[in-house]
Amino acid sequence: MCMQHATLKSRPSLSPSQITDLRLAASKMTGSKRRAFEAEMTLKYCDGSPLMAATVFGWGRQTVALGLAEQRTGLRCLGAQSAFSGRKRWEEHHPQAAQALRQVADAHAQQDPTFRTSLTYTRLTAQAALHALRDQGYRAEQLPSPSTMAEVLNRMGFRLRRVVKAKPQKKLKETDAIFDNIKKKMRKPCQRKAFNAGVSIVKQR
């Protein structure tokens, strides 16, 4: 009881609305993010005391203590469900086939012609990629569906669409005026020559 009374006396000077807001913010988080948030608030408002944090905010002492330990060591604890659940991706199940797929895609790939992005475009379709892997001896049960194959290629940094060629510059509005001016300048010397030829003919007569 003495420890609890000491904790209550040294509780942070937060208004009830502020405490409610911090509790609400923590309730919107889960896992390591929530523990990290509770640890930060504990260090900021409760002198790093899990007991005070439990008293003020109603958070679990063990959860706060774990969050403080994760912040101190830089290591993040994983629960059994998060560590061992979830389906692995195709390229993780079949790393050799994934490497062969990357080599096939690289052979058909081309860098973005504008060099504005780091994406690599490829003319290779998902069906063609599957055929290429079958030709290399990979069995059907080792290969994904065409839709999954497209996702795998996207995860590898390839985009399954036609290569966009650099477009020529559009015709400017001043282009017609420029050519008209050139034509006028070309006509004037011809007209002068014709006029001079006529004058010389008259003089000879």
C-alpha cells in the first residue's frame, strides 16, 4: 500500500482528458507498436516506472516492462502466432525456381526509357514465364498460377506491360509560321533573277 500511495503522489501532472487520449491512442495499436508507445509514455510521464504507468493509464505492468526492455535492448519480441503463422510466398518455397525466373525476366527486361523511375519493364507474360520454367525442367506442382506468377514478377521489380517508347516532340504552334517564312525567303531570290533576266532581254532588243 505504501508503494501505491507513493506512486499516486508522484503521478504526472496530466489532466484527465490527456490521460484519456493516451489510453485511447494505445488502444488503437497492437503488438510491438503498442508496447513501444506505452514505453515512450512511461519514460516521459512516469519516470520509466511500469507500476506508475499501470496506476495512471491502466496499462499492464508486464506489457510496459517488456516495452521498456525492447526499447533498451533494441530487440523486438515475437509471439508464437506472429512468428510461425502466415503463408510463405512462392519464391520462399522455391528459391531455385525463383532465381531461374529472375534470369528469364532479366533477359526480356528493359529499363524505363525516361529514366525517371527505377522500375524495369518486361515484355514477358506470366504464361510465357511459366512455359520457360517448364522448359527448364520445373514440374507443374512447383509452379504458381498465372495470376500468382504476375505478382511474383511484380515483387521482383518487374512490370508486365509493353515498353513505353520515347514519344517524339509534338508539333509546335510556331512551326507553320517558321516554314512559311523560309518559303518566302526562298521565293524572293528566284523572283529577282527572273526580273533581271527580263530586263537584260529588253536591253538586247
